[in-house]
Amino acid sequence: MIPAPPAHIPAERVVDVDIYRLPGAEHGPHAAWSGLRDAIPLSPLWTARNGGHWIVMRGVQIGEIYADHVRFSSRITIVPRDWGECFPLKPTTLDPPAHGPYRRFLTDALSPGLVRAAVPVVRRLAGAAAERVRARGQCDAIADFAVHVPGPLFLALAGLPVEDAAALPRYAEDPARGDGDTPAVPVMQRYADYLRTRLLERGQRPPGADLLGGLLAPSPDGRRLTLDEAVDVAVALMTGGIDTVIAQLGYMLVFLARHPAQRHRLVDEPGLLRPAVAEMLRRFPLMTKARLVREDVALGGVTLRAGEMVVLPPLESLDPDLFTEPMKVDFDRVPGRHAAFGNGVHRCPGAALASVELEAALHEWLARIPDFELDPERPPRMRSGILNAMLGAGLRWHPASTRRVQTGA
Ligand code: HEM
């Protein structure tokens, strides 16, 4: 039974939307969210699902809320709120000023030096994964390619055994999913257990320049993280940096499989990869995060009351008021600010790393497999949720059209 909406919610704002089962999301969560926005010209809307929450449909409003930690708290960033309250991860669920000191460890860890060091590792990992499937003529974009990049990369950068990647849980494929909803907690707990053991081992050696060593070293102002805090920050890094990149690579490969002219442009002009990745990040935003309303706020003709939850779908960069023909992928589009990496104090500290990972991985794929298409027998499997995930997509090609490239070259 879905509870009745609270009395102060106007009837015309009430929709029956479960963000974890958005109708049509299996064919593409972005079109499904955009369709809902176009069908009901009001924002915010209210749904009684997942504990009851507002859903903000307009790009400008979404950008403003991400940027406004004063009125919209990150204390709970997941609906239903009891899931969000289960795992108060630092620094994702902290607001300023508590957020700042932890955030500094993140930005130090994801330094420009680390991003530079990541490029050859990504090229080696992605090159080896593409080489493994090249002669087969078919593969699954996620299981056979995308999963082989960000997980092992994270472990390599953290100074951990790359073989551990196979045993790590996938946030997007939580085995605890019983009824289709995704309590993120069990997966995060498994990440935490793994990282606690590795941090304890890492603590036996002198702090170094690797990701985990950096979390154990004092910050420039002399502050040290406790073991629990270091585990939290490491979990934030790992949950933030693996399934996101996997899903994003999946969307990009599926787009390129469907659009040969744009794919050929990238093969012929590899210099175009950087703006193309930025444009595909805009067109296929992943996150549906939430915020807790701290004080009564007037928004779009209604009042959001203190204590209510507000959900931010991946619609900012798909808003026709902000982008011309937003559903069109245009590699020549003049870059503008978009919300793929969020906004405000929690804006993704891994944005630069993610961008170079995606660029280098696509480069390696296209160098070996420049001509590919979707396999009609195994269409893309997508899902709406906190992460609007790409779970799998069959690709196929003629082996004769591929090129052998030395891995790591
Ligand atoms: C395509 C890939 C990625 C996307 C789309 C993405 C998206 C986002 C978004 C939207 C946020 C803001 C969440 C909020 O405001 O509640 C965020 C935060 C975060 N991301 Fe990413 N991310 C990506 C890759 C990465 C990578 C590679 C890392 C690190 C290895 C990372 C680590 C984090 C962390 C630690 C936070 C929390 C920051 C804080 O709370 O201050 N992300 N990400």
C-alpha cells in the first residue's frame, strides 16, 4: 500500500514514480526521465514511493540544489531515507564545515599527478581487454570490457593486488537486491570490510604516494585520519569510482555502436575523443542523488518543508531550456557546464580521473575494433536508480575488420 501524500502537497504535483523502477528505463533511463518531464510541465513533483519525496524535474533547479548545501543537506543522499541513514559515509554525507577536512584527503589523493599516472595503466588494461575479445567478433560491453578497467585501475593506484578486482562486489549488480530495489548498504559494507583489512596491512609500511598510503599520511595541516575515517574515505573513493565508470563506458560504447558516422569520426580524428567524451558525459548522466531539506524552501510554486527528501534525477544536462536539442550527441557542441559530476562542495573529485579513463579506454577499443554494432540477440540492459546503470550490452563485429595492436603500445 502506498501511503497518501501529506496534506500540504497539491494534488496536481503527485505522481506515482518509483525511481528504482522508472517505466521505460530498461530502454534508456535518460529518455524515460525526459519523457516524464515533458509529460507533466510542473516541477517539483511528489511521489509517495520510497518513503515519500519530491522530484525536481527542471535543470536550473537541479543545479541550484546541488550547489546549495545551506538549505539542502547531504546528510541523507539516498531514498528511502532509512537506507540513506544506514551508512553515514564520510565525506559524502557531511555538510560544511565538517565536510572540508575529509574532502582535502580526497582532492590530495586524486591529484593531477595521480591522473597522469593512471593513463598508461588504463591503456594497458583496456588494450588487454579489447585484445582478448578482438578475434571473437562479439562480446558484452560491460562484462567483457568495461569491468576490466576502473576496478583494476583503482587497485593498481591504491597499491593493491589487481587480482582482487574479481572478488569485489558490484554496486550496480547488488546480489542483495530482492524485490528490485537497491539497498546500497550491503555492498558498501563489503567494500568497507575489504578496505579495512587492506588499510591495516598498508599501515604496516611507510606512508607512500599510492591512494591508500595517502589516506594514512598526515595532511599538509598535520591532520591524520583515524582507521575508521580512512576506511570511510576509501569506500567513498571505491564506490564513487568503479561502477560509475563501468556504466559510463557502457553508454558510450552503445552510442558508438549505434552511430557509425560519429564512430568513424573518432577513429579518423582521435583528437576529437576529449570533447566527444565530455559530450557523451553530458548526454548520458548517471546519478540520481537526493538531499534532505533543512529549512522550508519555496521552489517552483510549492513549499518544500524542512525534513523532506528531494530527489535530483539526471536531467540537468538534458534540459531543453539549458541545451539546444539536448538528446542529440554533437561532438562539436560548445562545452558548457553540465551536471554529470554534480555541483557545489560535493562535486565529483574524480572527474578528471574519470574523463581520462573514459578517453583512454575508448581510444584503445577503437584502435582495435573500429567497426562494431549492437547484437540484436543481446540488447542493452539498463536500469534507473541512484546509479542509472548500464548492466550489459551485446556488441558484434567482423574479426577481419579489427586490428592487432600491441597491448600497452
Ligand atoms: C563517469 C564517472 C563518474 C561520475 C558520473 C561521477 C559522478 C559523481 C557525482 C554526480 C558526484 C556528486 C554526488 C553528490 O553531490 O551527492 C560524485 C561524487 C564523488 N565521486 Fe564521482 N563520478 C565518477 C567517477 C568518479 C571517480 C573515478 C572517482 C574516484 C576514484 C569518484 C569519486 C567520487 C567521490 C569520492 C565523491 C564524493 C565527493 C564528496 O562527497 O565530496 N567519482 N561523483
